[in-house]
Amino acid sequence: MSIGYPTITIDLILDRLTTKDVLHGVLHSILFHRLFGTVRPSTFEVLDVTMPGVSDPEMEQLVSEKVDTFWKGIEGGVNKRGQIIVTFSEKRPKKSWFQVYMGEEDVPWEQWVINAELRQPKTDRGMSAI
């Protein structure tokens, strides 16, 4: 089934200690590359990797809220897997028959699917494999 817009999937296997930081960095990187308008850039160090981000208090709060919500859902659940979906859309006039204006609708143009699985390393050596 074709949905008419590209979907990018990122599969992550994470440990408990770095889950929030990695998700925070990945979300900020996606937003940095996809937001329109003036974006104040910033960088984040995640597992010795420098990732681009957006320096905006509203965006920072939104990303933190979404990561915290994800963490609470995955931490308390039996299944240690979860998914975050980021959909970019634009507002277009919604018209009905005879071209009568019926308000606006969100029309998606790109979607990012982040699949995250939490694993606990068995040893220090296992930590470096993750």
C-alpha cells in the first residue's frame, strides 16, 4: 500500500543509560534538517558523536516531553520496544464539491519512524557492542 509520501525508518538498539540521550539527539537531528524558517543551530554530544540540533526553547521542551513520555511507556511495560513517529505536513485548503472552501487539512509530506528496543548489556564488553 502506497501512502504517497516517503517514510524513513530508523531501527535503534539501546541500553538503559543512553536511551534518553540518543532519542533526544536523533529527534533534534531530524528536526534540524527538516524545519523551515530561521533555525538557530546547536550541537549535542551523544556517545562521542556530535549531532546537530535546534536551539529553541519550545522545540527543546517538545522533544524532552516526547522522549520522557516514550521512556515512561517503555520503562513500565513488559515489552521493551517502542516507536516514535514524526510526521511533517503542510496545511492546505480543504475543498468539497463545487470548490467550496471547507477549512484546512494537514497533508503529510514526510514521515520518520524510530523503532527503539531496550537491551541490557550483560558485561562491559557487551556494552561496547551496543
